[in-house]
Amino acid sequence: MQRQAHGRYRSAALIAAAFLAIFGLSARLYLLSVSGNLSVGPLSGTGDQVRYQTLAESVFRGDGFTYARQPTALRAPAYPILLAALHLVFGSHYFLAMRILQLTASLLLAFASLRLAKRLFGEEAGLLAGGFALALPTLIFIENELQTEALAALLTGLFLLAALDVFERQKSSPVSLGIYSGLSALLRFNEALLVVFAVAGLLLRDRSIKRAVIVGGIAGLIVLPWLIRNEIAFHGRVLYSTHGGINLLEGVLTPQGRAQADEAPAVKHAVGWEHADIETNTDWRFRFPSEDVLNRQARAAAWTAWLALDWKSRVRLLYSKVVWFWLGTDQLLSTASFAKRQRYLRAAGVIIYWSVLSCALLGWRRLFDKRKDLAWAIALYCFAITLAHLPFVMNTRLRIPFIDPLLVVLAGGGVSALFDKAARLISPERYIDSTECTTANAI
């Protein structure tokens, strides 16, 4: 009886995982076919894609990491340099090459999600997590964009897998944590939070200064060339990024960062410039001073803008940011500039995301019942990521690389828990939780 119930549970999980995988792969291949070698896909908002491509053009031409030969640190260096390298190798088809690379990254993320969920919840949960990783609309969407999120999501997934190894002390050295977090920090500036989280976790939980130094040291060595470049290019006035000031200002004036038509004037009124003025290879760039000057100017304007708000407005703003970040309502309410078809697709994606988020909460609860220490670590990670973004722009796109790889893992555990419950109803007197049955086989 027990075997029969577990067999039905396993069959249902396999069918669900297969459906998710087929749906996700079909959607990804369709988007790849219609986007091909276009600079911006037909179902995509422009976003920052053009800016990354402009930087890649500068690198490819031999002008270095510059806009109009003026040094820049507004964007992290890894993605534009990778685009330029693909341009060198694949010629005019380098946009297609990057999309194929990002499809590969998505497949690897699905495998990493499968492994992580299998270790936490069992084999069926792993298969479901891999399916969710392929089918989650946000992860499908970013793969088609010529931006950093798809590669960053893979690095986050690998980071979480390495973090579990360190958390469970399965590996004596947290070298991989340092590698993944260091590479992430070169891909997206805010991904440096992974370094902070890993180091803080080792210090607070394990009281291991040695292991924390290993993580911080390896990540630091990876980022060091970028820091040296900034020291030289900006004569000691920029360390890591010049994006903080304008991001703080946008976090008050245009907190969703949706690049809608009514947003740019607010920023330009405050500081006299916007991204489009600076991130260009035309002579227009020479109308403005060096980025270190602009960064200080934007920071001062951001402070002034925050002080201009009363405390109720500040609370309302922070609350709204959390809602946009976690519920993706920016994709429902701030898409006026998109075509009707895109707006419907984004709305459908948000509704599906809500379903996955609900399953992830079930998965977290299941984990809490079995591994309270690990469940609290995940909750702390989510809280820390949210808190760190509160002063800045907050939207769905910023959440995806940090949170969505974790959500698909927890969702796999949540849905498998529902199948477990169904199997218990079939054979309540003898059924054993599938997690217990599969623990010995976990990777």
C-alpha cells in the first residue's frame, strides 16, 4: 500500500515537472527564434540593453570602458566586456550568441535548482524545482534581454548551492563561495551583497574568521582589477561604482525605475542630467563633467529629496517599494508605455509568479519543520536583500537575480509537499514522507 501511494505521488510529480519543463523550454526557444540577433527583442522593453551595447562597442573599438572615451563606472564591467568578446568571435551575430549563452545559463540554473531542492526536500522536489526554473516567467523573460540578469541568476543559484555545502560543512573550504560572489560583483554592482552575506554568515554562525577571510579574499582578488582601474581612471575619486548617487536619487523620485516617459524629467529637473545624457558615445557626453562629480551631485540631490518628504510619505514609499519588489506589481501598474500585447503578457507572468511564490512559502514552511536553522538562514537572506535595496530603486528586475533562483527551489518543496499530502490521504496508515524515503539518495 505504501509503495502504491508513493508510486502515485512520484508519477504526479514527474508529470508536473515534465509539463513545466516542456512549457518553459518551448517559451524560451520561441523567444530565441523571434529575437534572434536583434539588439532589442520584440517582446522586450528597452531597459538598459542599449547602454550595455554602447559600452560593448567602446570596448570592441579599443576605447576601453568608456562613453565617448570618458571613463565610466556606471555599469559593472563583466557583461559589456563579454558582449565585446562575443562580437570579436562571432562578428555581427554576437547578439544571437549572447542569447544562446544565456539560454545555456538558464539550463544550468535549472540543474542547480534541481540539485539544491533534491538535497533539501527529496528527489521529486528536485525535479519540480528544475521545472519551475525553466517555466517561471521572470526567468524566461530575462533570458531574452541583453542584460545581466540571466547570468546573475545562474551565479546566485550556484552561490546558494555552495552556501548549502558550507552550511552543512560538506566541504572544508568555502572557495566556491568566494568565486561565485566575486564574479557576481563584477556582473552587477548590487550583487556584492552576496560577498557580504557569505562573510557575515561565516562570522556570525560558524565564528570562523579563517573561512570568512577565504571568501572575502577570493572575491576581493576577482574584483581587484576593477578597483585598480577605477583608481587610475578617476584619480582616486571612485572605488567601485558611480551608480550609487543616481540610484539613490531615483529611489526617491522614480522609485520603480521603470523608465516610463514621465520619470526622466523628474530626475533631470533635480540634477540637470539623466542616464541617456551620460551613457552615449556621441559628443553630447562632453556637455557634462566626470562621473565622480555627477555621482556626488546626485547623492546630494537624493539627500535633499529624502528630507523634503514627511515621515508618512517616507513610510508609504518604503512600503510601496517592498510590494513592487516582492509582488511584482510594477509589472502590472507601470507598463503604460508598452503595447497591449506586452502588457497582457506581463500581467499573466505576474499572476503565475504569485502562484510560484505561494508554493515557495509552503516549501519554506516544510523546511522550517525539518531544518529550522536553514529555514531561518533563508529568511534572513531574503530580509537582508530587501533591506539593502530600500534606499534605492526597487522593482521586479532587481529581485529576479537574488530571489527567484531561491523561490523555484522552495516551490519545488512546496508542491512536492502537496503531493505528499495527497498520497497520505490515499494511504494514511502506512505512508512515509517521501523526503525520508529519498534522503539517502540525495546528491
